[in-house]
Amino acid sequence: MSARGLLIAAPRSGSGKTTITLGLQRALARRGLTVRGLKCGPDYIDPAFHAAATGAPSANLDSYAMSDRLLGRIAAEAARATDMVIAEGSMGLFDAVPGPEGHTGASADIAARTGWPVVLVIDVSGQAQSAAAVALGCKAYDPRIRIAGVILNKVASARHERLVRQGMERIGLSVLGALPREASLILPERHLGLVQAGETADLHARLDALADAVAAAVDLDAIAAAAGDTVPMAAADGDTPPLPAPGRRIAIARDAAFSFVYPHVEAGWRAVGAELVPFSPLADEAPPEDCDACWLPGGYPELHAGTIAAASGFLGGLRSFAETRPVHGECGGYMVLGRSLIDTDGVAHAMAGLLSVETSFAKRKMNLGYRRAILEADGPLGPAGSALTGHEFHYASIAAQGEDPPFAVVTDPHGSAPAPAGSRRRLVTGSFFHAIAAAEAR
């Protein structure tokens, strides 16, 4: 039997949907329910918090980068043997990029495809009845979805709450809860979002505090009753991974500097028999010799550049590994494969030198958005000409591209001209592009 589900969304970013989602997940799990979390869009950090809050794996649903079949497989796996799915939207509920109907990257696409009603989190600071006008717009904007109710966030007083509730009554939307303005509910952040779950001090105490606050302010029985049945979708062939497995035994860097790997990608590799063998560059560990491919994920190497530069065992072992086996780096991993990384203080640190690129974090500039990449040569992610969907999200920049040919040619959904991206040299490849799935014709 498939679980019922809800999508927690908001009219805009910064409304508090992550903290409320985590509080709901934890509070419902403490009631004895089996809860699964999912995250809309390209986000590495929030699924790890969902997993900590629920005690069960989380994953991503991305209507732009994933095919209907892959979306169906991930949603079905999450809803299997689960009491409730509490999914979290990204940005604003309808924020999207140009694309075919249902494949725009909007959280609303996911609500429409899964059938899960939306609970709207509204930051009501600085407004009262006007919040209902915003909610009414969300209710009417997209006929594919249903708004089950609202949770008010950052309520200033009992009088403020009464006024906001009057507005919601006027438009016929139930108020499922109202949280006061409370700074302690804010989770710590850094330049790419929340500080990662594994690095958050007293994580479970924080999650319990969120659950306590949500349970005190939100009608959990009404939340459970608002959930809707999961609409079956055509699932992808279980033997086809979202991305080709780069090897049978994949050495994968995993520590505070290298952590951005999508759960569905790892699950897909394991499903076809690949084994993932973690190692820690920050602990000066080299890729294990009994592996036949190495994967350096994104993360925060710019915050650990000195430690990485001094990790002679890691760097030497990586260079030796790359002489005979493929090595691929995404975003932060790409930076470490290059000649040097300039940190926030302007100090250049020597990296692996397996690619000629030089990167810098000294002058931060955000690069964000979906990408479609066409591979320029045969490599661990497929043969030349293969198309991949994914995204970029980084503040580092290219200080010097170097002489290596590009890894891929990329475009964005907004009609950008094809542009070379990344680098390749012999068995080593890398780019700022985070791959989500092999592209399918639509």
C-alpha cells in the first residue's frame, strides 16, 4: 500500500518551510509513524536533515532534470512501506524555468504529479489580512494542485494571529498552525545553505526542539488528515541508473569537504551492483587501491584548502590512481583536481594538478541554475555526445582555465548559447556541473 503525502511549500524563499518541515517530520515520527522526507529541486543539504529527522532515507524530486519515469521510481520508493511522506518544496511554490508542462522545476509540478496536497507556510511578519491575498493567489494560480491549508510563521502576538486568521477565513483556507517569532528555531547557515546535518552541533537536540515547537503550535491531527493519496506514476526500469556507474568499485570522497552526492545517484549505482567505498581526503586518505574509479563530489574544499594542500598521502595517492583509472570531480571536487585553489584570504594552495584549471574563492560570485551538458569525449559518465541534466551552484570562479580541452558543452533553460565547461585530461575529468540524470527526449 502506498503512503499518503503532503508537500510543504511557501510563496517565497526564506519563509521558514525547512524548519517547519523538519519539525513536522520529527513530531510525526515521535508519534510512532513511519515518515519519509523528500526534497523538490537540486538540493544536497536538506535531504540529510530529513533523514536525521525521520530516521529514514530522503531523496530529491526534480521535475526539470528528471524524467517522468525517474520521478515515478523515487516517489514510489519513498511511499512504499511508509505511513506518510512529508516533502519539502524549493524556493517559491511556482518558481520555475522555461520548460514543457510539468517539467519546469517548480515544486508545483511535483504536487501535481504525486497528487499530494500543499500546506503553505507563510511568513506573516509585517502583514496581517494581506497574507490571505497571497494565499488566495497561490490557491488560484495553478488548477493542477490543491492547497490544503496554511501554517503561519513569525506571528508577533495573539492579536496579530487573530487578524491573519480573519483573512484566511474570508478565502476559505484552514489555518493548520501558527508559530511565534522565535530565533532559536533558526538553523545555522553558510554560503551554500544550511550548515550540513553532520556538522550541526547537537543536531538531534535541535530537531527535538523544532518538533516541540511545531507540536505546540500546529494541529498534527489536521496535518495527518490533510495528506492525500499518492498518485501512481510510470516508474523507470529498476536496472537503469539515473547516471552511468563510473566503475564497479567506486572510491568516493566523503567528509566535511566532500559531501554533495545525490541519494538517488548513489542508490542507482548500488542497484546495478556497484560498490561505493568511502575515503576521507581531510584525514589524508588516498583512494583505495582495490577500486576501479574515483569520484570527488562537491562540498566545501574552499574552507579546508590548507588541510587538503598538506594532505600528501591523499594527493599522491590520487595522482597514482589517476594514471590507470578514471577520476571525476564535481564542483568542489573539480577545484581539488586543478593546479591551485585560492581561498577567501587570497592565499593560493596547490591542489592535485591533474587538471590545469585554477580556481578562486577570494572574490565570491554566485553561479546558480540548471544546465544541460553534452559530453565532449568518452568518460565515466558516458560516451561522447551523451546528454546529462544537472545544475550549478557555487561561489568560486575560474582564475585560469588552463590548456585542457572541455569536459562538456552546456546550455541553460533560458536559451543561452552553448558554452564549453570543465576540463579533461587523459582519465581525469571535472566541471562545476552537478549531474542529476542522463537526459531523455521529451
